[in-house]
Amino acid sequence: MRHIDLHQRRTRLAGLSMYHKIHRHKPIGEQYTVQFAIKPLDQEKTVQLLPLIQILKSDITIEQWQGYVDSFTGRNHRECGIITVKNTAGYYLGVLCFKIVEDVSHQLVMDVSNYVTADILGRNDISGTLLNWLEDQAKKRECHAIHLTIEKQNSIFPENGYTKSIPKQLNNKGYVCDAVRLCKKLT
């Protein structure tokens, strides 16, 4: 197994944007297209993402979120980013944070946290779009796995969810629970 130098693997986040078209059906059976833009976070619009992040962390303040964004995007020693999903009307509908890290079991992995989408009424178009982007980007970076961390207290895993639930979607795409992360808060 060859060693991969992360510094040689850096890519510019500006080149990561892409557009996805999702076909939906109107109630009368006609199709129309919804377009989502997947782009790195524009730091000037950090505050606009706060409502999405508060779905995961309801007590986070603007200052805490801004501090996290500043420190996360300011890292230059490894590949990382905050990725957003926006619709054509300019509303943020999804966000995730990622970093490329070495892992003893899987070698190079894309480590994902703060994964949240505003899928409405059981439709997972946004989540599906973001998962497809995630897998595509991980493959482009020659990652061997994706580690997706979802907080238990704010879990997207409902006891009795709708048929097209995000957990089912994750399972269908090959995601399995292969570890448990424990956390002790230090004061």
C-alpha cells in the first residue's frame, strides 16, 4: 500500500460546485425540474446557514457557528470544506462539513459531520443529491470510505419514519453502522 501525501492531493474548493436537476411531478402528473446548486460555503453568508445547523444543534449561537466556520475553513494543512445545497430561489436546503483524513482501517477517508438537509414531506431529493455529490467527491479524492457522523440526540433515524426516509436511503446506498463514537464533554 503506497503512502498518499495529503498536501499533494489538495484541490481548490472553488472547483467543487455542480448543479443537479431533480425531476418532480406536479399534482396533475406533469413534470417540472428543480435545480440545486452544490457549492462551498461563501463565508459572507455563514449566518444564513444557522437555521439548518440549529436543526442539529439547537443551542448554537451565531458567534459559535461563525467561530467554527472560521476555524474549519481556515485550515490549510489538510483538505476540508463546508458544502451547501441551494435551490434556484437562493434558499439553503442542505449543508455538510468534510475533511480528508487518514484512518487505520480504511486508509484515506472522507470524514463528514454536520450533515443536515431540509427534505420536506418525506421527499429525499436534497439528501439524495448531497449523498451523490459526497460519493463522487470521495472517489475523485481516491478515498477508500466515507465516515458520516450523525449525532444521536438529534438523529435523523426516526423510530417510525416515512417510507423514503433518509436512513433507508443511506442503507440503500451501502452505508452501514460500523462503529460507535463515544463523547465525553470536558468542561
